[in-house]
Amino acid sequence: MLNKIICGAESISVIVGKCVAWLTLVMMLLTCLIVVLRYGLGIGSIALQESVLYMHAMVFMLGAAYTFKDDEHVRVDVFYRGFSPRKKAWVNIVGGLLFLLPFCGYTAYMSIDYVAASWRVLETSQEPGGLPFIYLLKTLIPAMMLMLIIQGVADILKNVGVLLNKHQAEAH
């Protein structure tokens, strides 16, 4: 049962992470197009420039849970790297329960009014010729927090499994 929950949560992170990873290629191609248009042909486009910013936000915010899943996030591991798997599991559980989940829950909660206000007016770019989807961009904030909560719970459960397997191995 525990493995099904973990696999289900992690599959969400993997699917979303792999999808948004392709945006990095699109961003690179679009940036090249912007440079050629602007400096080669003298044509500027605020909408194209903003679309690169939107994609960058999507890659960062929607890819965070995938990065966390693969343990590729930033960690100050001066001590952690030398810990046994059991100690690492404890650090991950305590860190998830005391820091990750409360931070994500609080940030998601605090972003709701901010995002709702943007949706109420269908907020658009302040730049002339900019994209009319600021409300969608702001929606990435609670989406990121929700995905990190799901992945954080999966990580905590995975680490609980490490501790339980250790106890089961000692009992036999």
C-alpha cells in the first residue's frame, strides 16, 4: 500500500517534470529567434520575450517536485553525506515535516487571494504587446506548492519505509 502511494505521487512529478523539461529546448530556440528578429531584422516582440519568461517560470516551478524527487535539489550536505541511510531517513522525515510541508502549505494558502485577485480581473501584462495571461503565470505558485506537498509526502513515506525495513531486517 505504501509503495502504491509513493509510486502514484512520484509518477505525477515525473510526468510533469519530463514535460516541462522540453520547454528548455523551446526556450532556447525562441531566444535565438528573438535575437535574430531583433538584431538581424530590427523586429522586436514583447510577447515573444514574455513567452520565454513564462516558460522559464514553468520549468522552474513545475519542475521543482521532479528535482526534489530525484534528490537533485540544493542541500547543504556537510554532515548529511556521511550519514548512514537510517540517519538520512530521519533527517529527511524531520526536514519534510518541520520545514517542507509547513512552508509549502503556508505559501499555497497565502497565494490563494493573490492568484484569485489576478483571475478576477484576468490580469494581463503591463507592457504594450505583452501576453494577456499573467493570471495563469501566478497560478503556478499554488501549483508548485501542491506538487511539492505531494512529492514531500511521498518522500516522507519513502523514508519511513527505510526505517521500517531496517526494523524488519533487525527483527529477523
